[in-house]
Amino acid sequence: MKTNSLGLPVKETQVLVAELNILLSNFQVYYQNLRGLHWNIRGKRFFDLHLKFEELYNDSQLKIDMVAERILTLGGTPLHTFEDYTNNSKIKIGKNISNDEVAIQLVITCLSELLKIERVILKQSSEIDDEGTNSMMSDFIKEQEKTLWMMKAWMEEEM
């Protein structure tokens, strides 16, 4: 089996890079959704949600950079055009959302989709002993599960 300079199998690493690019695309759409929610939120919960959405998009921006750098570390090229992002994203694009409950439901839907993608990547990276990607996905999953729980609690929904 041919390995790269990281000691990872070349073919499987290329498959992982493709999945990471899908994650990157979905994160970029999620990030843009959060920016729109931050800008457009209205109502009595404006101050709390305006700050929460800013916190979430700042966190997403960091994760986007981490995913892109991991793609580069694995020898790939991160996608970087809006066309690539929209073509590879499964996340619904939220447009002109100003209602608090609609906004939070969009965040819940986005996080659920990100978690699905991250679990696929976690499984793939585990199979080839890619601890760098594994660790990153584990951290993302842990944080997003907690955020998802908090959003569902805000909506008074069960997990």
C-alpha cells in the first residue's frame, strides 16, 4: 500500500479530502446563513440572538479555516468558490430570516447536517488511523452536539 509523507494511505486520503471539501462547503453555507441571521434578526429576543449568531459565525469561521488547513495538510486543495460551495452543500440556504424561531430552527437543521457529514469523516479517518482528522472531527462533534442541545432547549424541543 502506497502511503503519503504523513504515513496515510494515498487512495483513502484522497477520498477523505473529498469528504472534507464537502464539509468545508457546508460550513461555508452555514457561516453565511449565520451572518444573515445576525444581520436580519428582529423582535424582543434581538439582543440575545444577535450576539449568539455572532458567536456561532465566529466559531464557524475558525472551523472553516481548520478544515481548509487539514485538506492542505493531507495534500488536497480546499474548495474556495461560492459555486463550489453551493454545488457541494446539503445545507438549506436561509434567506431574509428575521423571526427568532425560524432562525433557531435553521441553525438546528444546519447543525444536524454538519454532524452527519462529520460522522462520515470520523469513520473514514478512523479506518486509516488519521488521528489529526479524527481529533478535529471529535472536537467538532462534541461542540456541535452541545450547541444543538441548547438550541433545541431554547425551542423547547426534545433531543
